[in-house]
Amino acid sequence: MILWTPLPAEQVLAGFDDQVYPDYESGEVAGIPVLLEKVDNGKKRVVRINSSDPAHYLNKDVYPGLIT
């Protein structure tokens, strides 16, 4: 991406390094590969189903937002 601006790069990118990124990890829930986000009390939330099997997306027990 090219950003055309008369402002110096330091001013445009100010605060960019201060962002806090979620703590993600890969895992499995009910045998389905998922992307997990750590939340409070050591629990994890399903962020994304990482599978190429269409049946995994139809499984009612595993869905994005599920806290395990």
C-alpha cells in the first residue's frame, strides 16, 4: 500500500507500535482445528474454524465465539 501525504512518516505512524494484539493460538475443539484467543480465567474463545472439511462448519457444537 502506498500512502501519499506531505506529512512525515513519524507523524503518520505515531502510536502504531502501541497497539495491543490478541493472544492467539492454534488448537482443536471436538477434533476440529480452530484458532483460539485467550480470555479471562484461563479460558479460550474460538475465533475461527481452520478446516477444509465442510462438515466441520455444520457442527453445532463448535462455532466462533464459543468459550471453552
